[in-house]
Amino acid sequence: MTQQSEWQPRPASWWERVMVPKLIGCACAQPQIMKARSRIVPKAEGDVLELGCGGGINMAFYDPARIKSFSGVDPSAGLLDRSREAAQVIGMEADIRGGVGEAIPFASESFDTVLCTFTLCSVDDQQQVLAEMRRVLRPGGKALFLEHGSAPDEGVRKWQRRIEPVWKRIGGNCHLTRPITSAYEAAGFKVSGGDKGYMPKSPRPFSWIEWGEARI
Ligand SMILES: C[S@@+](CC[C@H](N)C(=O)[O-])C[C@H]1O[C@@H](n2cnc3c(N)ncnc32)[C@H](O)[C@@H]1O
């Protein structure tokens, strides 16, 4: 069983500590992104884990009537504080821990739902994170996802490949060229109930999103 209780944050630069949380707060709260969140987050139910909960932007979209307990994991100290504040604001009791998706600091089969939004772009090892999601989900549980990533059009993908090396350095390791639905499928999930497309009013290399429900 992979569980990392002694996880320690990596030393972070000024840019990572101060600027990346501000950038995420602005970029991830655009109206078209908030609309996409409203399609997926309210489906969370039971014992819920939000992986990469940094910033707490999803908090406003949960349906408290469907949630038995709420837990979160994120490696960013600055963003963790914001998540805890966001949980307090809506009166949600929350167990929010520092950690990474590659070694989720919760026991196996603890959750009915794992929600992960705009996070698989930033992790170090996408397939390890997906394996960890499977570990902490109960049989019959579901992963809810909403991510940006590799576009279907070669012309857009060419720009994603060009921009990514610089973008990931300023954007908290955010990659533009990662697969989304197919990554869940490669990890053994069956995906349903979602869709994909370019978000309006956003540059195409940044705006291809996919969302859905992934079951073991
Ligand atoms: C673009 S932000 C998205 C935050 C939030 N999920 C949302 O939808 O607004 C990416 C998040 O992934 C977190 N993150 C980066 N590496 C991670 C890892 N290895 N495991 C879990 N979360 C990670 C960052 O700290 C940050 O909170």
C-alpha cells in the first residue's frame, strides 16, 4: 500500500510561493472555467477526496446534502491555506492535508468520490496519481475529472508543444500536451457521462478541456 505520512513540501522559490497561487487564483476562476466546474463538481457524493484541492475554487460547487465527509490533498502550502478558508466559509468540515497525488496520504478504499480538476496537468507522474486514485476509491466509487490538455487538432498541438517548456516553468509545472480521458482509460477506468471541447474566449492551446466520470 502506498501511503506517505512523512511527506515534506519541496523547497519553493518566491515565484512558486507567491506568484503561482495568484496566477492559479486568476486563471482557474475565469467564467468559462467556473461554468465547466458547475457541470462536474456537484456530482461528488459520500466520502469525498479532492485531489489538488489548492485554492478551494471548487468548494462553492459542492452539494453539501450529498457529502458525508470532505478531505483534500495539495502540495502547495499557500494554496492549502486558501482551501481551508474556502471550506470554512461554506461551513464544511474538512480534513485537508499536505501531500501529493503520487502518494495520497489516506488509507486504501477510503472514498466514494475522488474529484480532480485542472491538476493532472501539474503532477509529476500522471499514471502513478491515477493508480493512487484507484487505491483510495472504494469498490463502486468514482473519480470525477475536469482537465485541460492535448488538443485533437495537430495545428493546436504544435503550439502546445512549443509553448509548454516555458509555460510549465512559470505556471507551476502545468503541462499543455497531456492526455486526459485516454489517461484514465489507460489506468483501467471506464469513463462515461462527460464531454470535451474548446472553451470559448480562450486561446486554443490552453482551452481544450475534457470532463467525465471514471469508474474502476
Ligand atoms: C492549476 S492548479 C488547480 C487547482 C484546483 N484543482 C482547481 O481546480 O482550481 C493545479 C493544482 O495541482 C496541485 N499539484 C501540483 N502537483 C501536484 C501533485 N503532485 N499532487 C497533487 N496536487 C498537485 C497544485 O498545487 C495546484 O493546486
